[in-house]
Amino acid sequence: MKKRILLSASLFHGLTDAATIVTPTIFPILYSQTFLIKKYSQIGLLSNIGLIITLLIQFWVVALSFRYEYRWLMLLSGLGISLSNFLIPLSPSFGILLLKFVLLRTFTSFYHPVVIAWISRSRAGLGQELDDAMGIQSGSGNLGVLIAFISTGFLAQHFGWKAPLYVWAIFGLIITAVGVSVINKVSSRQARQPDLSARNWLQVLSRTSHLLPGFFFGGMGWSVTIFYAPSLLHNNFNIPMGKTGVYLALWIGLGTITGYLYGVWSRKFGRKRVFLTSLAGATVCLLVIGFSLSRTISVAALLLFGGFLLMTYPSLHTFVGSSVGEEEQTLAFSWISNIQLISGATISLVAGFLSDYLNIRFPFILAGILTLAIFIFYWPKDDKFFGARSVGKKVQSGIEHPV
């Protein structure tokens, strides 16, 4: 059962993350053609409103998750993603494009708040197995992004900006069919359902509040890269869209590898050490991207940043899984997903205006400074602060037990 849940989750994570990539990757083309998008601040507006809608929808999805089996929610999500990808190329104006992008973000809001929690519950109290599962599902999301970048850049350069959206509309239907069939007879019902009152939501938030700066970094780093790295490469460094897609695929590719290896590295070095190393490396890379005028150095820093950024996701997911009770996992993962969305929406909106008035490199400088502050915040904390397993120890529900 656990393997079927993880396989289905990995497929839907790949589809969901890929769906959030395909449309933003074509924004630089629309900007360079002054078609639909004429300013970087419009990209910021698209990302900001889309992420805010996702945040609001996720609270509703959590409530639905206790009434319906996850397979039906993911079926709705997959069909909606495919429909949105099909409709976006038909947009006649920026306003219609915005509405359809909001529709897409609505259907990509289903995976993160409920399915990651399902994986965590299925491996409750299994520290090592939880690390491995979180690394696999996170790496699978990254793999979806990698495929999205490669295919979108290639298809857009050779067949026009509409082609990748139509192709992914069809591909989404296939993944949805397979993902739902894998868990067709696996129930997601919980023996105990959490209190969904506002008071309990806030109590769960308080138990994970120490992890919020980390998730702020995760949302910020992802949004800055997804919405502004394509423009940095294509419009600032004059890199063709096909090659831009390859570079961004390598960015997420390195992150895919580090995500899959997270379980191994966390056992060898400890969760906290891996997490802090990721933050430190990300800080350096972001500042190099922002200040370097060399295309080669900027691209190299961007690739390395992917490895560091995507390593923090399974780290933080295991911290959450070890910090809250089984019945509260869905609420906790919904909170942390929403924090990522809030940070991504805020920074991406500010970054759009910074890019218009200063330079497309300034979003990365801002992200680098904020990441440094987050690293400084976490540096003096001990392992218990994260509910994290140290080297040579095993944690169950945040309590350390000698091996």
C-alpha cells in the first residue's frame, strides 16, 4: 500500500509541478514579442494573483480531503490542469490570460496540502523510511519540472509558444489516468479526523512556526527562478529559448538528484547539517547570479542553486512530519505550503517592479539577502529545534531515541 501511495503521489507531484512551469516559461517569449505581456510587472502580477488563489483554494482542499477519497481529488486536479493548458493559448488579451492562469493555479492547488501529508502518515514513526519517501516524492516533482523545461523550450522554439501547452494538455490526461488507477483501491480515510476550527488551525501553525522562515525561503527561491530566470537568460543574456529550456532543465535536474539523495545524505550527515549547507550554498549562488555580468558564471551559479534549493524541500517536509501528530499532518502541510505561496507571491510581485525600474538581476539579489538572513536565524539552533534526527540517532514524532 505504501508503495502504491508513493508511486501515485510521485506521478501527480511531477504533473502538478510541471504544470506550474510550462506557462511561466513562455512568458519571456510573449514579453519579447510584446504580445499579451509588455512589462515585467505584468509577470509579477500573474505570479502574485495565481499564488494567492492557490493559497485560498488550499484551505478549501483540506476540508474536502476529509470528505472525499484522494483519488477523486487528484482526478479533478489532473483534468483541470489539462483543460487549463488547452485554454491558455486561446487567450486574446492579458486580462483573459490572467483569468486562465488563475484557473490553472486553482487545479494545481490539490497536491501539496493533502498528498504529502498522506505519505507522511503512511510512514508515521519511521524516521529513515520517511526521509527516503520525502526525497523520492520531492525528486519526482523536480523530474516533472525538468521534463517541462526541456519540452517547453524545444517546442516553443520550433513550433511556437502554443505548442507546449497543447502537448502538456494531452500528457496530463495520460498521467492522471495512471496516477488514479494506481490508488484505485487504496483508501485515504483517516481513523481520526482533526478539528478544523480556526483555533486548531492556529494551534497547528504555532507548532510549526519555527519552520516558517525555511518555507519562506522555499517559496521565494522557487518563484524567483520560475518567473524571472527565463527572462534573465533569454532577454538579458540573449540565450535562445531552446537553450534556455535546457539550462533550466539542468537547474531542476541537479535539484532532482539532490532530492533523491536526501535520504542517504541525511543519514550520513544529519538533517540539520544538510539543511544549513543547502541554505549557505543557495545564498552564495543567488548573490552570484544577481551581481555577475558573465553569462557563463551566472548560468553555472543558477545550476548549482537548483541543487541547493531543491535539497531544502525534503528537509523541511521531514521536519514537519517529525514535529506534529499524525492526525494533524494535513493541516500542518497545508500551512507550510501556504507559507511558501505567500512568500512566492510577495517576492515575485516586488521582483517584477524591481526588474522594470532597475534590472532583471535584482530579484536574485533580493532573494540572496533574505536567504542569508534565514541562514543566520537557523545557524545557532540545535537538532531538537527541528524535531530532526541527528547522526547516530533516530527520531519518532520529534523524540530522540538512541540507535
